[in-house]
Amino acid sequence: MALGGNPIFNGKSFRGATQAPPVPQAPYGASYGQQPYGQVPYGQQPYPQQGWGTQPQSMTDEQLRQMYSQPSAGPADTGRMTFDDVIMKTAACLAAVIAGAAVTLVVAQGLASMLMLVGALGGFVLALVNTFKKQPSPALILAYAALEGLFLGGLTRILDGMFPGVGLQAVIGTLSVFAVTLVLFKSGKVRATPKAMRFFMIALIGYAVFALINMVMMWTGAVQSPFGLRTSVEIFGIPLGVFIGLLAIGLAAFSLIMDFTSIEAGVRSGAPQRFSWTAAFGLTVTLVWLYVEIIRLLAILRGDD
């Protein structure tokens, strides 16, 4: 079973939280929790026996009736992760992203550029911290979301200034991909099968290698294009970045499928409620990645006009 497109869901603590502990073995000839051959533990008095049909003296008939008529405890009552928990915490993370983006969209351009750099570096560091942290920290996860918001707001401001309208189009595109992916997952038409996961990992590694090479060539001045090899190389007259962008969007969409699979597994296995923050963090990481790829693809398409 897949445990998420992000390494967040592959952590030891998250896997352990979705697996039941081993059942202790009872002595030979006895049921678990009982002493063999009906003996009482050494040093304890035998338990008093009650006749059949007798009631404890401390409870009345009305109290017993109320106790047995109460509904059984649900996951929320027992401190287990639920879909509602994940939705609420994901909404909180996205609200932090929007708040951070609003800051870089309204401040002066020079300050916005500085905040964008702070958001990019700080978000990267906190992404690593939250990924490898044994227990989820709501404060660090929300801080990551706010920093990513600073980065996304600055990026949107720059690209939307060059190509008006790409920011709104990227938001609509991100929400559309998320909605379609969720519908396909709920319908069972798309699943994170082992074969699909192997293809995903191969494609993801290839994309990461290309992104690293492209970044190094841009930093060293080997290519002068603002998007590096994405726009300086063309295939049949189409910028390479269009093909790379479509591949990256597909990878991000499949990463959402893997995230949904991990969340479903966590809820069904009764993972502790605190891991709903881990699920929300994973979704936020994927949605940020998806938005960046969509707005970059739109900018490449607009620049090629």
C-alpha cells in the first residue's frame, strides 16, 4: 500500500501509527489476560462472585439503561484521526499560505523580493524539519505554510506583472486539478498501484535531475533564458518547458492520489489524531508544488506567443 507521494508519509512514526501493535502471547492452555488453570495471582484475594442476574450495588436500573443506550464512541471520541480533522487542518495550512501570499502581494516590490527569498529558503528548511520530525508540530507546519505563502506571493507578483492574468489562472488550474484528482480517487478509477508508484519514482528522479541541471546552468550563465533550458530548447517548435511542465503537473497530480491513499489508510487504521497534521502538511506540500508548476507552464506558454 502506498504511503504518500511525499516522504512525509514514509516516516517511521506515521507508519507505526497506522499499524496495530502485536498481540501478547498467553501462557499455554490459558486465554490472554487469565491465569492458567483458573488460579488467582499470588498475593491477591480471589475476586468475589456474583449470582447470575444480580446488578452491581453502585448502579441503579436507570443508570444501567442509560449506559447501554448511549451511542458507541467514534474515532473523534477516542482520539483517532478522522477525515474532518484532516480537512480542518489542511484548511488552516492553506489559510496560512494565503495570508503569507497576501503580504508579498501588497508590500513594496523591493521588500516583496526579499520576503520571497526568505520564504523560499525558510520554507525549504522547515519542509525538511517537518518531514523528518518524529512527531508533527502544528506550529512548525503552520510556519512552513506561511513561509511558502511569502514565496508564492512573490513569484505570482513577478510572473503576473510580466504576463497579466497568469496568477488567477494558476489558482483556478490548481483547484481544478485537485478537484478532478479527488473525484477520480473517490470513484476508484485511479489508484496508487505498486506499478504506478515505480513509474512515479523513476519519473520524479528524472525530473529532479533535470531541475538541478537547469538550475546550475542558469546560475552559471550557461543559458540566458529566464526559465533556462525550459525555453531555450525547443522540440518541433514547442519549448521544452511545455513538455516538462505537463510531466511535472502529472507527477504532482499522482502525488495527490498517493496522499489521499495515505490519509485513507491512516483513518481506517485508527492513527492518532495528531497525525492529521502530518496529512495536512503532505497535502500542502503537494499543492504548493502543483501551483508552482502550473504558473510556470502558463508563463512559458504566454512568453511563446
